[in-house]
Amino acid sequence: LEYSLMMNSESSALSSLLRVDREGTVRNVEPLLGLEGKYQFAIIARDGKHNGASATIFLTILPASKCQPTFPATVQDVVYVNENEFPGSVLAQFTAEVSSSDCQLTYAIWNGTKYVNETELFMIEPTTGELKAKVSFDCEEQDRHAVREFCIAVKCRRLPKFPKTAEYFVDGHLRRIFVIHKPYIDSFLREIVRTVL
């Protein structure tokens, strides 16, 4: 099947901002800033042999919240982890900033499909932003771990904001975690966790 989007005159402003992939998933390729409102457009599916089928999509873009959270530029760059540290040890502390003390923040880990409080190797305190080890990193027991990918998410009133990206390298010989920040324009903080013990 091949998918395409058909915009009307009212939704034409979204034509360069939305894309549909080969599986029919519609995503934005740029932030939808200043486009608050309700939109209607169609998605067309064709198999090359027939005229195809269409479905109407109703999209509501909400305005940004005053509680939109951000991570400061001074977020921790290097975290030292002792080998054989007990599970539950705090590896890092993430602190987001909001414009008002009335804003309630929630921290979570994105495991690739949903927001969770823990993965196989890590867990995060949803109210404090403390990232903890779920296992003990022991070079003698296991000298290599699979590549892991997750993101530290900070949510406020259901509006996620992840303004930085980083790569985490866990090295048992050096006994430290390196966090290398890179600029990122999308709406999430992505952190690649690679254990290279």
C-alpha cells in the first residue's frame, strides 16, 4: 500500500509539516508552533491496482502550556558509578525548570513504546527525577551489555518537553558514566545508553 495526505484550503498550512510513512503513520517533521486550532484533512491509501480508499483526519493542535518544562543547560555532564554498586543506587538527578511553582512535574523513561518508571537496567523516581540502577554493574559477572535506548521524559499537564539529547556510555573499567550533550530540535530528550564494560 501507498499512503498520501490530501489537504484542503484550511489545512494547507500543515502540508509541509506533516508526513505519512509506508505504514500509514502520520508524523510532524517540524514543531507545530503558532498553529493552534482545529484542522481537517484526508489520508489516501492505494495499492496500485485500484482507486484506493480515504479516511478523514480531524486534528486539534493545542496551545503550549505555561507549564512547559525544560532542562537547564547546566544539567549534569559526568556521573561517576562505582563498580558493583548496589541496585537502587542513584546514578543521576534530573531537574526540570518550569515558569511557575504551581506546575507539577512527572519524570518517566521512554522505553520505545510507552512511558515507564523502570526498564531492565534503570528506574526513575517520577517525582524527584532520580535515575537509579536496577542492577549491579559487575565486570566479573558480565563484561558486556546490549545497547539500550531510552529517553528521560519530563511531563507537565500531559505536555512533554525534551529539549536535549545525550549519549550515555557506561564503562566498568573507568567506573564512570559519560553524558555527551548534542543539540536537538525535536520535542524530546533522547539518551542512548551503551554499556561497554
